[in-house]
Amino acid sequence: MQIMRLIFLLLLFSLNVFSQSLYFPKKIWIEKIPNTQGLNNEKINEAIKFALDNENSVERDLRISIIKSFGREPNFEIKGPTKDRGKPNGLIIKNGYIIGKWGDTERVDMTFSVTKSYLSTVAAIAFDKKLISLDDKLKNYVWDGKFDDPHNSSITWNHLLNQSSQWSGNLFGTYDWADRPPRGLSLEEIKKLKILPPGKAYKYNDVRVNLLSFSLLNVFREPLPRILKKYIMDEIGASTTWRWYGYKNSMVVMDGFKVQSVSGGGHFGGGLFINSQDHARFGLLFLREGVWNGRRLLSSEWIKLMTNPSENNPSYGYMWWLNRGERRWKDLPENIYYGSGFGGNYVVIVPDYDIVIVARWIDSAKIGDLVRKIIEAHN
């Protein structure tokens, strides 16, 4: 028993020493010239120019872009707030320091499905606090009928997190089948599409992602933005400018109070509105495997779980994309993972090179090339 206690204390001491030797930004984030951190100045400048030259084609008025992309969906409606987007901007973090940036990195913008990686983090808090078990069925947590029928009753937290739930139903006025249906089908044909048992197929579906948010709200019984702020964003020194929205019809009553169930993206409007510097702090927390300046905010167990390839999609973990499977960026490390959002919004974690990359409004076909250029800038 004494030996085990000694080993535990040594591990704790090692973690503290390691964390204290790393740089974590305070309110002012220190910037370094790339060559002081082992990168070629000229090549980093070329990478930044590449990001600026390859702007995403989505309109500045994001309502127009959303309608163009998703307006074909049955009974589509923008139900949450939107915001005109800014110009391309981003950051390159190396060894914790800013070694490259472009555009207005303090501008708050919609971030679309990068929100999912933040929602996953709220699930991590619930997991670490032992409020949920990943193999538990949701019917034991949410009692309003959403998981009562024979099909939905077998859905687990794991299924919702890796988008294999196959949940069937209506949430805040939108049916599961109305999200990204196959083209060329009539409404009746769409409604009759076969749904596989939970856990048997991957399907990217914002209605089901919003169901995860609603389910976590039932666990915490307070607004999820408040949970994220308290346990993550305040701890990493994020600004006070970020906001997380739901829909005009996603207010629910929780313990006698009206609370908004927030969305996991901007598909129908809403989601996380945030600046690139806050994104970069969030990314750095994950690069440091859940530790911030000597304090563990997320368990190492969760970091491993969320970056495990899903059974039905090796490119997807727990609402983070993995550099594996069909979406792999060739010749780049497999342990890269990233949050990705409509319009070219990215938070990329590159563990092998101790790098975080935040890119906003970049051509989505070019993000892999940007990551490659930054890696190749190492001397």
C-alpha cells in the first residue's frame, strides 16, 4: 500500500514539474519569432499567405450561405441567431507561444460545427464527474419520451458522441430524417428511409447532436454554457466575448426555470460564436492532454476515449475529426485531430510537433495543405 502511494505521489510530482516547464498564456499571450521555436520564418510567412490567399467562398452574410447549403432540406428554417462573418484569420501556436497570426484574431464569429468539439467537452465534464457512464442508456437520464420507444431505448451516450445513435424523432420542430437527406427523393421517400439499430452506422446529423446537448442539460440541470465557462473557459483564461446559442424554440423548463438548450452547430443558426484566440486556448488545453498550467481539467482517460476511431467511421472520434480513414491528410501524422466547421473553421491539434493551428474562413479543400506547410516549416 505504501509503495502504491509513493508511486502515485511521484506521478503527481512529475506531472506538476512537466506542466510548470511548459508555457501557458495568461491574459497577454506571448508571441515569438518562428526561428526561436525551431521553424523557418520565411516558410511560416508563406503558410500565412497561403491561408489568406485561399479564402472560403461562403458569403459574408451567413444567412444566405446557410440557406444555399441547407435550404433544400424539408421544412428548413433558420431558428437561431446568425452573424455576418469576418475576413480570414488564424493563429499558429508552437510550444504554447504564438509564432504566427493573420487577420483579426479577436473578432467573434460563428464557428458552426467546431461547436461539437466544445459540446463533447461538456460531456467530458459529466464523464469525469461520474454523472454519466458511456454505455448507459439515455432512457435512464431523459424521461420525457424521447428515448422510450423500442428503437430509441437502446441508445447510449457512446452512440450520441460518435454519431451512431440512429435516433428517430422530432426535436425542436425538426425530424431526424430532415437533416441532410439524400438528394433526388420525395418527402414521402425520405420519411421511409431505413434506420439501422443504434451503434450500427455513422450518420452526421445535427438533430441528433442537439439531442446530446438536450440530454446533457437534463444531467447538469443548468445551462451548458455556464458549465463550459466554469470548468473550462475561465480556467484557460478565455475572454468574456464568446457566446453559445440555441434556437428561438429550444427553451425548456428545468427545475421550474426556463433554460435554453444550446445547439451543436450553426446548421439552423445558433451554436458557438467565438474568436480565434479563445479557440487557440481551447486547442492548447487538448494539446496538453487536458492539463492547464499544472491543473488537470479533463481526465487522460477522456482524451484517449475521444480520439479513439469510431467503429463505424475511423475518421471520427467523440465529435473530433481524426487524421485517419477516408478523411486522412496523406503523409501527415495519424494522431492529428481537429474540430471542423462549415465555411472553413478549424482548430487543429498536432501533438507530434507541439502545434495548434486555428484557421477561420479558409477553403476547406486547403486546410490539409496549410497544416502540411506549417509542419514542413520546421528546421
